[in-house]
Amino acid sequence: MPEDQGGHDPWRQEAVQMQKDDPELTISQIAARLNKPVKTVKSALANARKKEALAKSEKGSQGYSKEGRNDNDKANLLPYQIAPIPGKGLGLVATRKICRGELIVQEKPVLTASGGLVGFALKQLQTQFDQLSSSVQDEIMVLYDKHAPDGVGKTLSGVFSTNALPQGVGSPDAALCLVISRANHSCISNAYHGWVDGRERLYCDTDIESGEEICTNYIQWHRTTIQRQDALQAQFGFLCGCPACMEEETLRKKHDAIRCQIGELDEAIPELAFSPSKAVALVEKVLGLYEQLGRPVPHAAEQRHCYDAFQLQSGMLPASPSRYIQARTLPGTGLEAVPRAHGMKTETLLPLWLQHQG
Ligand SMILES: C[S@@+](CC[C@H](N)C(=O)[O-])C[C@H]1O[C@@H](n2cnc3c(N)ncnc32)[C@H](O)[C@@H]1O
């Protein structure tokens, strides 16, 4: 049996364990520690991931239990599993409670392409694909292709355009990841993406209970139900039936209006960079509007708006408006360390900001 095609050598388990213990370790570092070729280790890890995903989805199809697991299992479990979701194909399901702000998974992309999700260079993509091991190629081609809903006639470009994500907000470059690709959409998503050091990250946006589906938001959030549904149908070919889309009409209209208002204020805040007190008042208003939606303020939104408040009040504005808009969406700005309970008055914010800066 070729070295990268399976087998039970102990080093394979050791490689998997090393990656689990320290997700920041690169394959080259693992290979160096095990004294194995990088290609062999890469292939062994991909095989192990595939087996794990398969075992999990088989478990899911045999009847996934919403009750969660006992405490002994919890320590060894990934916080998610890939499982069938009625009406949506496969999806990600929490295997335990996941807390707001927690990192759910971080992945190195298997394919990247410049030129965005639509205009990416197919040749560039195909060249990268051809250089991957056959097991990783298989893992890519089992992902969903929106142009081949019954799985017949899938293409690499179809799989890529269905699943790839921008490398950070507004980036023209796209990346394809094997696990994060399985996250389905909800207009009241409980998870969000971040791009850090060449890796795609999935974070928890609002607390997720064990057995609950982990969903991201595929489209612009600040839109009415009809606008969201039209966009999802056109771009991804499905009709959204999430709890926000299914709300009773009066409530739905009220929430649609709040979403649009948040969108307008969100755009107005960076424009007010040189009137900090007005801008901070808007930040407070936005956070209040989120609360009127009847659920906790999502973690990503709160981080972004607290970042606004800090930058505006401390006068530490990035050089240009576009830099500023980019910076406010970066995950891990550390501002979550500053509780909103402190209020947003300059005299409270400034010392906290300085403390935060070390
Ligand atoms: C990135 S994939 C998500 C994972 C996919 N369900 C799978 O089986 O691999 C996007 C596709 O998932 C399906 N999908 C995502 N969210 C959905 C939802 N809320 N309702 C129905 N289908 C959904 C759509 O077919 C969409 O084109």
C-alpha cells in the first residue's frame, strides 16, 4: 500500500493528534516533527479528515440525537459535525453548546483563486486542483454544486462558485474550505466568517445549543425579507425558510424596517469620522436597534460597532475611509475585551482603549 493511501502506522494518528492539539501547526511543521515527507503527511491528514467527515455524516443519517452527549465525550469532540439537514442537503450541527465569540473551526483553504467568486480564473483553479492528491480532489468534488442540484454533471467551477468565500470582507480573492463549505444559510445566522493569516475561520455569533444547526449569512443582512429571498434564489437557487423569513407578517415588516435602518446607520457611521460624538450616538442607536430584534446583539456586529466607537472617540482613525471600513470588519480586534456595560462616553472609553493598547 502506498504510504499516503491509508494504513495504520502510529505516526498517522500522531499527526492527526498534533493538528488537533495545535490547529496553528502547519503541515510542514508536523512533517518535520515526524520526520516524514510533507506530501505524505498532507495526504494522511486529508484522508483522516475525510474518514472523520464520512463517519460523522453516517452517524447523522442514522438518526442524529439533539440531546447532545455526555461530559466524557465532550472533551474529545469537535464542536460541530457534518450531518444531513432536512431540505438543505448536508450542514453543520453543534455537538455541544458553543458560546458567543468562540472559534468553531479554522481551516486552510484547499483551493484559492484571484478575481472574486464570479470572475475567478478557471485555469488557475484547475492547475491547483490537478496538483492535489486524489483524496483531496474527491473531497472537493463531493461538495455541493448549485448548477447540478442532483449531483449529476458537477464541475470544478460549479463547486467553487457555490462554496468559495472571499478572503476577508471585500477581498477580490476567494478560498474554498472543506468543512466551512457545509455551513447553510439563515437570515438569523448564529455564526460568521473571518479570514486570518491565510485561514478561513468560523466564529459563533450568538450562543448555539448542542444539536442546533450552525448557519452563516450568505447575503447582505440589511435587506427586507423579499429582497433577501430574491437574492438567495438568484445566487444559490433555494427559497429560504429560516425563522426570520417565516415570521408572521406584522412582525416581519417591523423587523425588515429595523434591518434597513441598521444598514443605513452602519453606512453613515464611517462618514461621521470627524464628528465623533455624533458617530458614537449612532453606534449606540444601532446597538439599541439590534436589541429591538428580540435577540442578543450578534458578536460580529457588536465587535464592529465597538471598534467604531473606540476609533472615533480615541481619534485613532486609520488613514483612509476604505482602510477604516476594512479594519472594522477584522475579527479578533480584541475589543470584545471591553464590555459594553462601560458605556460609550469618552472619559470611560479612552482609558480602556489605552489599557487595551498595552
Ligand atoms: C455552500 S452550500 C452549503 C452546504 C450544502 N447544503 C451541502 O450539502 O454541501 C450552499 C447550498 O446549500 C443549500 N442551502 C444553504 N442554505 C440553505 C437553506 N437555508 N435552505 C435550503 N437550502 C440551503 C443550497 O442548495 C445552497 O446552494
